[in-house]
Amino acid sequence: MMKYKTSDLYFSAYLKTAGVRFVGTEKEGNKVFFIFEKTDMIRDLKREYFNRTARIPALSFVDEIRSMKSLTYMARQDD
């Protein structure tokens, strides 16, 4: 399986909301990376996200932001 890795919490929440399979987190120093299964649709999702043309449910996005923040906190505590 190919992996897509990003440290951008909000983009990660967007990917999860858009249905990209979340694999886990990795910590490098003080930075936490979110790992997703790499798919062809990530390029299109990235373009939509940064061009502000994405259409996802706002409340689902907010829920995922909270979830990703919790994962960041837990990953930092795993030392």
C-alpha cells in the first residue's frame, strides 16, 4: 500500500471527511504526521481544498478537526 503523509491538521480532517482511508499517525521529533492510503483522488481533493471549491459537510469537517486534534495530542503523549 502506498502512503500519503501530511502534517496539516485541517487538510487531514478534510481528507477524512472526503472519505480517504486514514491509516494512522507518525511522530518525527515534535511533529505529528497523518498517514492516509495514497489514491489518485488525493490530487483532485488537494486542488479543490486549496482552491476553495471543495464541497463537504461542514459539521462533519468540524468533527474530524476535533478528532485529528485528539490524535495529535495522543501521538505526542506516546513517548
